[in-house]
Amino acid sequence: MTRSERQELLDKGLLLPLMEEFYTIQGEGFHKGTAAYFVRIGGCDVGCHWCDVKESWLPELHPATKAVDIAENAAKYSRTIVVTGGEPLMWDMGPLTKELKDKGLQIHIETSGAYKLTGIWDWICLSPKKNKLPTEEVYAKAHELKCIVYNKDDFRFAEEQAAKINDDCILYLQPEWSKRDKMMPQIVDYVMKNPKWKVSLQTHKYLNIP
């Protein structure tokens, strides 16, 4: 396969830069505590300085893998598939989600929402970032809004994002892991004063699982 042929397949979403895939317990947000198969797609230019998977940023570091093969493998492990990144919406998610849906699977995505929403999703977890704001379409379709709290200004940003989201979206505040001891008391206090929000924790890190 030539480089141009490979790029064409990547552009169409028929190939995806697959960083890793694993079966584990969902640690965050609405579905925390449930078993799911995670598919981590490489590539992200949002550039959060506190990102805990910076190795996902460069797509060329990860093998270009057929969407049909990713779906075939995922179906062996779980009925719930979580597509994450990186930023998976940098790629056309149509081919992958079609393959997964054809197998009768539930498909979730974790995204910053900064790119066009492609694919068929049963659950959209929107985690907006200041560096590159979400599209209007994903605000309208998100099932949960998960705002990461690194410092006090993130409460202001979270409220700005909550004002744009649809009425059925569930609102979560989650401490950035390295700042959890400092920010958690502030998050608890904020949620108690503003009960439209819920607290989200990275419970998988407390459990010492992926």
C-alpha cells in the first residue's frame, strides 16, 4: 500500500490509528462501575497541558488498523464499546460505528467535541476544552457534560459550557488527577451550592486498573 493510498483510507475512516484497546471497568461519569471495552484512537491537537495520555497525540506513532478488524476484536469482549483518544472525532467514525452497530453493540464516545460529529452513538460524553471549543452539533446531542477542574477558573468555564448544552444532558465536575487533593473540597462545596452538577471521579485510578 502506498502512502497516498493509506492516507486515503485514513481520511475515509476505513483505517484508524489504533493506540490501544482493552477490557476494563468504566471509571468515570454516568456509566462508572460498568464493564466496557475501550478503543483508544491516536491523534489529538487540542493540547491540554495536563493530559495523562500525551502519547496519543501523534497519530503516526500508532498502527493504521482496519475499522472492520477493530470492531471484530471488540465484539469478542463486551456489548459496550467506548471509543476514546486522543480525539477520536479527528477521524471519520462512520465506518467503525457502522461495523460495531452491525454487531448489535452499544457504542459510547468520549470527546472534546472540537471536530465534526461523525458516527452512530448511543452515548456521547462531551468533555470540552478551553483550547478548542465544541461544535454546536455536539452540544445539542451530548448525553453527559464532563468538565475537568484543574483550577478555580474551570468552574467559570464549566458554567459557560453548561449554558450551551441541551436540557437532558447530565452535568459532571471531575478533578484533574494531579490536583484532586486541592480541588476536590472546592468541587464538593460547589456541587452542594449548585446541585445541578454531580461529582465525577476517576475511580479506575483508585482501583489501580486501566
